Amino acid sequence: MKKVAITDKCLGVYPWMKFAYCFVKNLSWGESSEILKDKQKETEDHIRKNSQSLVEKAKSISRFYKVQGEKNRSHIESLIKSISNGKSIKPVNPIVDSIVIAELRNALAMGIHDLDRIQGDIVLDVADEGEKFVGIGNRTIVTRANEVVLRHQKGIWASYTQGPDAVTVVDLATKNAMILGFFTPETSRDSMIQGIREAADLLLSTVKGEAENPPPVHLANSQFKI
């Protein structure tokens, strides 16, 4: 079992920081699920009916983006506003779509990565200015000082504000995955647990796999010094 922890350095910059995660295993891809299509439509309706409260919640993510040096608002806030104005959720694949739906329904910053491509222990840390890693589409991502990142033995594999690397993203070969949840100072433990469990339940109803019921959601502790 991989260890998951927050560095003392990260907690020194953001003393309130928490990080939530859940594992799902033995995933089996199939054709696009009608359950997922129905949930996307239901989620669009839910967002339009509750847009004000969801936008306010999503703004807490955007505020923390700015603390980390990001000029743009969070993608969660942008998507919720877009759907509130009549746009639709764009499908990617059943695994990613399950997480996006849970993100939007709960206005949380979440993600999912291929667990088998994460090398060694998982560490939530803050970056130095100018660190680099390769993101989706082979674009080079350059970090800002105190940007929240996830590391493993090979280096950074995800940034809170700038997204995942190109290696750990889920694809048709993914068998085991890690659902993760990033907090803001205003994010409650209960709302994050609810969001991750919704994501896991939807994922396992659309892509065959295994997880305990209810899926256990873990919170990382400070264990590593880097």
C-alpha cells in the first residue's frame, strides 16, 4: 500500500491543508453507459437549479488559485457558470466523466489518476518557483513558488492549479485508480467525503471495478520532510 502524506513544508505555508483520497481497483472499461448519460443530464439540471450556491462554493477554489499565483479563476467555477448559462457537460471517458460530475455537483476540486503509474509514495507538497513537469499534450508546466503539487519518485505528477502530468492520466489501460480531493480553507471534511464517495459510486456503476461500500475516504497526515 502506498503511503500518502503532506510535507511539513506544505503545512508550514498552508497550516490548514488537508488532502483526501480513495482507491478503486480492477476497473474494466466498456461502452458508454446510459447511467452516465442520465447522470450528466441530471447534473446539468441540478447546477441550473442551484447555480448561486454552487458558484459561491466554487469561488473558494478560485480564491485559493489566486493565493498560489494563478490569474484565472478555477475550472470548476468556469464550468458551473457555463452550464448555468445553458452549455452541456462534454464527455471525455467514463472514468473522467464520473469525477467531473461529482466535482460539479459538489463544487469541489477533484481528480483521478492511474495508481499503477504513480511510482512509490504519494506526497502533497509546495513547489519552488521554476520547477517543471510535462502536462497533458506534452506541454511543459512551470511551477510558481508555493504552488501545491503532488510528487512521487519521478517528480511532480500533478499541480492543484495547473493540472496533471501526461503519465498518470487515466486511459483505456487503467486498471487501478486514485480519486483525489483538494481542499481550500473553506472546504469542509464532510463535503469532501461526500463528493469523493459520489464519484466512486458513479464510477463503479459505469465502469466495473472494486471498492468497499461505502468507499473509504482517507485524509493524509504530515509524515514526510522534503
